[in-house]
Amino acid sequence: MIKYFLVGLIILMLGAGLGFFAAQHQGLLLNGGAATVSEKKPLYYRHPMNPQVTSPTPAKDEMGMDYMAVYAEPPALTASSPKSGKILYYRHPMGAADTSPVPKKDEMGMDYLPVYEGEQAAPGQVQISPEKIQKLGVTTAIVAERILTRSIRALGSIQVDERRVHAVTPKFEGWIQHLYANATGQTVKRGQPLLDIYSPELMTAQQEYLIARQGQRALQQASDQAQDTAARLADNALQRLHYWDIGQFQLQRLQTLEKPLEALPLLSPVNGVILEKPAQEGMRLMPGELLFRIADLSTVWLLAEVFEQDIGGVRPGQAVQVFINAYPDKLFKGKVGFIYPTLATETRTVKVRIELPNGDGLLKPGLYGSVTLATRENKNTYLAVPDSAVIDSGVRQMVLVQRSEGQFEPRAVKLGRQADGYRQVLAGLKAGDEVVTRANFLIDAESNLKSALDSFNSPGAEANQAAPETQQGGH
């Protein structure tokens, strides 16, 4: 019994020892693995949704998500031979405009990259990697000859044509017995009665005409001279009624009935709209007193305010396109009728009168609209570049010329007139040059363009380019 007990005890001790050895061995493996993982430290942490936002320590974004750790990539095994040659300087690993003559690390702990002899851009040029060009979205355009057509845009409002406004005034004293046109804005037709007037002067003039007609009939057997005198008296009396704006129909009634009409109508002289109506039923009127102001709106004006730098491209008779805010789906066409001779000093603009047909009556006085005038002085072509290609510092104007893939050269240019999206080139470029039209300002910021411009204009440009220390600090 004791023998069996001793054997069991020995087996139990052996099992415990083997378990302890296995546990120690596994712990060593785990510690070794942890040490291997811990050896791979992150360089920095980046925003989970925006890689441009980084942090040197673990952090969370506005949604509570952890920043993602960024580790150093293992060197790729390539068949190409390592770069060799003289190291000129070290550049920032993220492409910032910062260099160093000795090895160093950036704010994230990344090593600066060496720049070898032969990799630097030529004096007065900027070198950008193809990856950076694609990231910036650089686009270019070819400098070429083109016809420069410039569009002048201005704002204005619809106004009544002053030449089509008529004032209705009486030429005699009287009283308004009845008013037919009794509302402002009412449309009236030519020859339509506006009101009925009672006037003693009208009654007297009618009676004089009737008396002259009776005398003319009584002198039918008299001498020719007497008959001519009676006829002239009758015609003069009738003509006076006509001068007082009595209608032809009323004069015919007077001749037919041969008795004076108590009230005679005053007729509208034109087709139009009543703008003003001082007349009221029962009021007394005097000669020359304004009763109605009527405007013919079949043609209207648009008075546009054109800036002084554009007025040289406007001429009478020029075709115009007009967009009215009230009718965004309609295009109205007119022509320049008159250019006012004065300039408003407050706004530096000149008024331009544009005549617009208004047969359908849509163009109502007071409506606002915009005007577009296309100007082309001649059919000559000019060397031109897009507006977006020009970097204007206020002192000089520059463009970036692409010499080859990734090689850009800043170049001063002299520019002339400006057209729709283009500038005339007077000096600095030739036909066929390729200029940067998009991301040129980003190239300036990313590639230390200021240093290149300084070397481009400096007499000792080549000497300065030989010393990379002078490029430190970027802009």
C-alpha cells in the first residue's frame, strides 16, 4: 500500500514540474512576442477620417474615435541599386519648404530625406514630384493666338421712354362733368374719350360757327366776295374748335345737328397707360392745367450703370442682351440708344440708355435687370493666356511655365487688355509655351517659389543656388 502511495506521489510531483516548466516556457514566448511588438513604435497618430490632421500622442476625434497609429514602413525590396553620390542637403519628409545641411528629424520624429547631386532643380526653376503634382491637381494650358472678345456686364432698371410720355391739358376754362378714365394705370387707346367738359367758351365757339353757317346760306345770292367772307368765318370757327382738341366726330355732329353740344369730350392723344391723374369729376379746370400723364410703353428704356473702365467698349447701336430678375427664363434683346455725357463720381459709372421693345407689356418700369454687351474691337488675334495662370503680386505679374514633367520656371510677363477669361500677352511668353492654370499658388507654397524667384532676379543666382543652406526657412 505504501509502495503504491509513493509511486503516485512521484507521478504527481513529475506532473507539477512539467507544468511549471511549460508555463515558464510559454511566458518567455509571450514576453518575447510582447517585446517584439513593443519594439515597433508608432511615428505619430492620424485622424481616422482626415489624414491631414495628426497628433504626436494618442487622441480621439470629435466623434470619440481613436486616432490611428502610423508606423514606419519597412524598406521595400527593389531591384534598383541604392542612390549614390554627394549629398547636397536634407529635405523635409512631408514636402514642406524646409532643408537642413545635416541629418535631422521633423516634428513627428521622421528623418529628413537626403537630396543627392543631380536631383536638385536648375537655377531659377522649381521641381515638383509627379506624386505632388497629382495631389495638387495641377493643370496647364498652351499659350496661343486668339480673338479677344470681352463681355461688359452692368446692372440697371426699366424706365419709361421719355419721348413717349404725353401730358393731357385743356386749352380753355371749364368743368369736368364726367370722368371716363378714372384710375391710375388704366390702359387707354388713341381717340378714346377721357372726360366730358362743359365750358362757356366752347358753347360760344359753337354758336359762332352756327351763326357763320347761317350767314353763309343767307348770302348765297350775294356777291362772291360776301360769300367768301362768310365761308372763311365758318371755317375759322370750326378750326378753333379743332385747335381746342375737339374730336372730328364731335365736329361732324355739330355740323349735322346744327346746334351746340352742351359737353364735349377730351380724347386721348396716344395709346398708353395713365401714369398720373390729377383730374377729378366736378373739378374746375384752367387752360394748361395737367389732367392726365399718359405713357406709351410699347418701347421702354433700361438705364444701365457701366463702370468707367468699360465705357470705352460701348457704342450707340450696339446689340445688348438683357436678363430681367422677374423673368429668369426669358432673354430680352435691345440696342444701345444713347451714352450719357457725364460720369457719377460717387460710383464711377456712366449711364447707358438701352432701348427695348415691349410689345407684350412684360417690361414694367422699375424692374431690375442685368445687361451683357459683347465687344470686339476688330478681328485681329492676340497672344493670350488664361486669367488663372497669372500670379499678380501687385508689383509684377508672373506665370509658371512647365519646361518638362515636374520642372516649372517662374517667368515675368507683361500683359495687355483683358477679355473673357484671358489676358493679352505683350512680352515674356511665346506661342506654344505651356503655363500652369490651376494650383499655381499651391506650387508657390509647396515648392519654395519665393527662393526660385529671388534667384531668378538676382545677379548672383548661380552662386546662391550652389549653397543649399540659403534655402532654409522657406518663405
